[in-house]
Amino acid sequence: MRIDKFLSNHGIGSRKDVKALIKKKQVTVNDIVIKKSDMHIDENVDVVKVNDQVIKHQPFVYIMLHKPQGVVSATEDRDQTVIDLIQGYEHYDLHPVGRLDKNTEGLLILTNDGQFTHNVLSPKKHVDKTYIATIDGIVTDKTIEQFKVGVTLDDGYETMPAMLKILSTGETTSQIEIIIQEGKFHQIKRMFIAVGMKVTYLKRTHMGQLALDPSLALGEYRLLTDEELKLVTQNSTS
Ligand code: URA
């Protein structure tokens, strides 16, 4: 891999930033100051340092994105995708860990680690996904009971139990929190349709115990820490 690609992939800066660092003699490979940003290294063997700090090779990246509405959760599409929002990780072959609908916002993880994605998405692994939503309709204790046993969707699919909490109710609308462990197409919207109501706003706030970072504005993203990564596969309910 080229040294400039390696360094920018590991969060050191853009290719331009990296070039400047190399020019300032701040980058070494096996303790030899390097001069060319197109130099090739073997990232599994060579020891790369920036200002004497070793840059450890990380084959996998995990990015937390605050997904805005209007962006598609896919790697390619006619419309703007979540991948298009991420800059500096072009060589990682990222994919979104599951999908949020185009008009759903909130926590989305992007990675190149397929096993991690499988672990998070498989309903057998029971990872909680928590959302807040605005509902056109009055959610009651009866709705909570219906969701607790699962509801039947328009195609006959019986959902797994979902935990529903009423945050507030207005004259004709309700603010709710819902925790589901599966991710069927338009699942939450279809669950509310099944009980005669409509979701008008949907935001994912948590995956497992990992919360969306409140300092990330819509469209912003950052790398997950190792500690945060562990939280994704931990639940409060199990
Ligand atoms: N359920 C939905 O209906 N939409 C989403 O984006 C996520 C869960």
C-alpha cells in the first residue's frame, strides 16, 4: 500500500496533509525518514511512525455516522448514499451495518468488517436497536401490550416482541421510544401500520448500548473507540 494512503486511512489527515508531514521529515518507515509520498510499504511488516509515534495497522474501521434524512443506506445508488458522506476512508470498501430508510435519521455504523455486521444484524444475536419516533395516533398501554407479544405485518410476518415506551402524547400524536431486535424492511413503520397508526418521524438513538454521540451534527461522523465498539453487541435487556 502507498504510504500516503496508509496514513490517511489511519486518520492522520488528508493525502495533502500527509504529503506535508512527509516533506517536513516527520514520517519514518523502519526508522528511516522517508521522502516520497508514493512510496510503497507492507503494512503488515513495516513499522511506520509519525513524530515518533507508531501508527499501528488497523485492517478494520468502524465509523459512527449521524445519518441525515435524504441519504440512502447503500454503497451505490442513483441518489446520494451514506458512503458518499464519508471522506478519507475511500480505500476501505465500507458498507453500512444495516439500513435506515431514506427519511430515517440517526445512528448508523459503517465498517469493512463483514463478521461484525453479521453479529450485529442477525436476529439470533438479539442486539437491541433503539429508536425514538413521532406517531400520528395515540399510543396507549394496549399498543404497548400488542408490541410486547409482536404484531403481524402486512405480508403476514409475525414480528419478535418489541419494547414500546410512551414519552408523551398530544391531542392526535405520540412521542415514543421503541426497541427492536430485528430489521425487516420498514419494520417500525409497518408495525405501527399494523395497529392503525403512522410513523411521521423516526430516529435511531442506540445500537446495543452504544448511543449516538450528541456532539455529532446531522451528516457528521467519527471513528468508534475500542470501548464503544464493545457496547454495540451489549444489551440492556439481556
Ligand atoms: N424501521 C423503519 O421503519 N425504518 C427504519 O429506517 C428503521 C426501522
